[in-house]
Amino acid sequence: MEKKDVKSRLIQWVLLLQVFDLGIWEKKGCENIVVDHLSWIPLKGVDDPKEINEKFPDEQLLAVSTAPWNAHYVNYLSNGAIPEHWSKKQRQQFMSQVKQYIWDELDLFKVGADQVLRRCVPENEVHEILTHAHSSSCGGGGHFSGSKMGYTVLACGFYWPTLFKDANKYARQCLNCQRMGGGYIKKE
């Protein structure tokens, strides 16, 4: 191994493999039947095999079409960035709201009116939290109405801006509650 080939990742693997008694032997292509066979398979759909395809099939996989609801708060609290296209009124409103948020490296928290910190939840976790709060028998669950379920979620330490709207919608769409009729949803 030459010095120009040495990289931290390669050194890490060399150190891990030193424990084993390992030998690597190279065979010529004509002696290695499997490799020789694979080299003769024609490539389908490629005009010139020497041409490099610089577009990866999963290139758009991690593209975000819309930003999460808390992106502006996180951007401001982490590096002081405010969108330039906002009007003066929007900036003033944002600056008054951002005082209620705390950024802790991985999570964003909101300080409630009762001075309790609640973790700001991304959209992909909302359904699971609502399911647990509405359907479980512990923690105040048990098919309560939407507003009761919203307060239960707040008591558990979670927050998102449309919490009560989502909780009411979830309670109205619960199949068990609909089967049992309106009386199955416990009154507050």
C-alpha cells in the first residue's frame, strides 16, 4: 500500500481486518470462469458503454418539495436566517413568535403559555401521536373527542400548529367511534 492510497476509511478497515488471517489471490480473467462470463454479457439500453451516465436513478429521492412547518424557526435559531422575500409586517410577526421557541441541536421546543416546554413534532409523526392519544386506554385516551385529545397531546409534551384541528379531524374519522355512534365518543 502506497502513501497516496492511504485514507482514514481504508486505515480503519485495515485495522479491523488485522485480527484475521486473510489472504487475497488474484486470478486472471480467463481462469476465473464467473468473471469471464460476466464480462461477455452485453449491456442492454446503453449505446456507448464508454460513455459515463452522470445521472443517478435515485437522484431526486431526497428532494423536499415543501419545507416543514418549523423550518423558519429552526433556520433563525440556528444561524439567524430570515427569508428575504418577507414583508416588514411578516418579519415583525415572526420575531414576536420566535421568542417562544428554543432550539436544542436536534429538536425544536415551544414554550407554552403555562411555561411548559413541548417538543415540536414534524408532520410525519403526527398520525402516530394522534393514534396513540385517541385509541389507547392509558394517558387519557379511549376515544375522547378531538379537543380532549388535543389537550392530552399537549399534556404529553408535543406541539404542532394545527394540533387541535388535526385532533378533531382524527376523532371524526375514527371507524370505531362511527360504528358505535356519536355516544361512543366520551364527553369532556
